[in-house]
Amino acid sequence: MEEEIACSGFFRANAEDTISCLEKFQESGGIQFVAGGLVEAPYNLVAALSNPSSWLGWLGHVSLDQKIQDLEAAQSLIRFVYYGASWELFFVLFFIFLVTTIIGLFRNSFMWACVRGLEGFANGVGRFFAWAGLLMVLQQIVIIFMQRVFAVSEISIGLGKTVTYDVSWWSEELKFYNAMIVCMCVSYTFVQGGHVRVDLVYSAVKFRTKRLIDMFGSIVFMIPAALLTYFYGWFFLWRHMVTPKLSASDASKDLDSLLNKARALKFNVETIGFSPNGFNAYFLFKVLLVAFTILVILQAVAFFYRSYLERKEGEESEGKYLDKDQLGDPQAELVAEIH
């Protein structure tokens, strides 16, 4: 029979060969795991905010393709990657969501402020990155003009200090502009009502039922799908940023075992292109994937709050505080409203 591990300390074990009593409680069942995570969340939040150097100390030691000489900085980077997609972070965010929701249930003005803030953030980010569409078109025109008229093999862009790359590099970079629009404008498009929806029963039900469906969809579909994508996307990003490689399977390991990799840790950013002279910053696509999931999660929370408030206040609150773009064309706005 396997010997039971003793516990010492509440949040953290204070003796060797033991685990914390809270960790032991969490191992006793699923409900205990969730309850223990929520109890520990305020402690982890305060610990992270009061000691930022333990997980952000690596920022001053970023040097591409070089070993991180400072051991504490290397360990802080491993903590950053480990906790960046951990249960600890999930329960901290879940705890903040629960506290915010409880306050909002009693003070609807606070919840409306959260909706306006989150939707304003989505609109601001989306409107900024939407300009990537114009850059994409202009760059394509320059590529075609320089390649067909002047038959050049390289293009230089810049004032004073220029950036020179092969034509194929600039051509492949157009995919990055497209990815920026898709990933960074996703929540903005959602706020504007631009996503295509397949309607089976939604239009036939009453207003309050619609808002109930929206609440259900944001919590049951949007957030879990985005969280799952974020979890794998986070490690997919860092697996191509540092060596030794850190993967999603490392999240299930003990942090102390991962810290042993710190002595050999170095930045090794992936710069491999699909063609010899093609675009070689594909790690940026992985950054966009993580940013995409974060924007979707934030918008799901905003949509949940808006749906709840509109259901509570009735049809007169539909579209309240909603900052939608004005197209200036009544027919185009009607088409956008239909879709």
C-alpha cells in the first residue's frame, strides 16, 4: 500500500518531503480541487503582484540566441512560462471574474462600466489593427510595381536607415498582415455584429430568451474553446522561443523540476522561412494566436455581462452604450444589421 504523503503549511509546504495541506485537500476530489483553487487564488494574486521580479526578472536579460547568464532571471522566465498557462492563473482569473460578477449583480452600473471598458478596448484594438488592410494593399502594389516595371530582386524601405529584403520576403509578409486583421480584429468585429451567425431558433424566440442563449453561449462555448486554444497556443509559442524547449506536457510537472532547466536556458527564436529568402518571423503568428484567444475571452465576458443586463432591463436597453461604426450609407448599414 502506497504511503500517504504528509502535509505541512497551508498554502505552501514548509518541510521537505511534504505537500501543503491545501494541495492535499485538492487531491481528494474534483469539487475540492476547484474549491481549493479559489481559496488559493487571492494568495497567488497578492504573491505575484508583491514579487514581480520572481516572474518578470527576465525582461532585462533578453538577448537573442544567447544563454541567459543570470540564473535568477532564467528561473523567472521559466516561472513566467509555467504559470502563464497554469491552473493557478486560471483560478486567479476565475476568482476575479466571480468577484466582478457578484459586485455587478448588486451594482448594475459597475457591470455596465465593465461592458463599456471591455467593448471599448476591443473597438480600440480592432480599429487600430484594421489599418493593416490598407498596408497590405499598398505593399502589394509596391511589390507588383517594383517587380514588373523595374525587375528588382530586393526592396528597401525606410528613411535614413533602410530595411532591405528579397521581394519574396515582402510577398510572404502579406500573410502576416492578414493574420493581424483576423486575430486582432476578432472581438472588434464581434462588437460591431460583423460575424456570420447560423440561426436555427434564435430569431423565433422572445427577447429575454435570446439573451439567455447569448449568456449560455458565451460561458459554455466561447470561453472554454478560447481557454483550450490559449493553453496549447501559449506553450506552442514558447517552444519556438527558448531552448531547452518547454511544452504543454511540462504544465503537469512540478515547477522545481522545470527550474533545473534554468542553467541551460537561452532564447532561440525561430527564424526559419518556408523559402530561402522568404519571410522568417513566423514566431509572430504564434504571438497573434495567443493574443487572439485573450481578446476572445475578454469579449466573451463582456458579452455575458451585456446579455445579462439587457435581459434584466428589457428591450429598451438593447444596444445600450454600444459603440458601433457609422458607415454613412443607409443601405450598407441595413445589410450590416441583417448579417
